Amino acid sequence: MSVVFVAASQLPTPFGVFTMHGFLEEATGKEHVALTFGDVADGEPVLGRLHSECLTGDALFSLRCDCGFQLEAALRAIAAEGRGVLLYLRQEGRGIGLLNKIRAYELQDGGADTVEANERLGFGADQRDYAICLPMLDHLGIRQLKLMTNNPRKVKALGDMGISVAARVPLQIGHNPHNRKYLATKAGKLGHMLGSLHQGEVEESL
């Protein structure tokens, strides 16, 4: 996977001043970003998150998902820790792109769940490729993560590429009446580790 470093700069945020590292995925032209805080290249496990782009949740405050809530919580946690990394990956809609995500939302408005909607459009339930993370983490000198995620696929993908996940840190936040079915589907069909919080909804969705 050819992902090359382009440039780095400071990024002041409400949570603290991060360093923003820009990367180019040469095969697709997609531009990915890593945000680091503190010294992440000392060999110790780094608090981190792999966050896939979600324009609707991250920038437009959508309540249909938990993405924006997770992004803010992760940045807050990294700043509070004084050290960490967030990889912001341009894989909108679990890899199907923004316009197809809107098409999937339209199907969900008609009663489909998030997996069914993707499949009706001819896509897999989750088409993200985490191989792009390895050259980014290599550039930053990170080999071990304390990973903020509920998604076991991310833990496995990192392990398969030689990145040690020293701990999984749950990130269960942002549940509301608008995303109840969405979260239940992530738990019930995609295996996300959401504990007992959504078990009732999971049972209803099966």
C-alpha cells in the first residue's frame, strides 16, 4: 500500500494543540490525516483511534450515527492523556463514498438497516481497508496502540499487519433515539462490542 507523507503542521483545537500529518494514498488520490499529541515514538503503547471519515456525523452533527460523538471523545481522551494519535481515514460510508451513503440513508428511511441498505446498493457491509494505516503508523514510529474502538475488525486488522493492540478501550457514546437501530445493527450484524446497552434493540433487529 503506497501511502506517502506530505507535510505536517500544528492544529490548535478546543482540546489542545495537535500536530497534523498529511498523507497521500497514491493509488486513489485520497488524502488521509494523522493527528498526534505529545511524544508517540518512544516505543510505549499509544492511546489511539482509527476514525473513518463521516461528513454527516463529524461535520454536520448528524444523530443517525455515533461517529461525531466518537471523534470528539477520542480527541478529548488523547489530549487528557497528554499523548496519542488519531488516524482520520477518507473512507466515507464504510468505504462506499458520500453519495452512495446518502442513497443508503434513503433506503434506511424506507425501513432497511445499515447493512441491508449497503447490500441492496451492491456493496459489502463494510468495505474499509485498514492497510493504509500501516505506512502512516510506521512514519510516526508507532508499533503499539491502546485502541479506542468497539469494532473487533480494527483490532484484528492491526494485529495482522504487525501493530500490537496492547488494550482495547471501549468508546460507547452518542446513543440517542435516532441511531438506536443503527447501533443495534452494528452490534448484531457487524459484531461491534457495545455491551448490554443495545441488547434489547439487537434482539428486535434479528
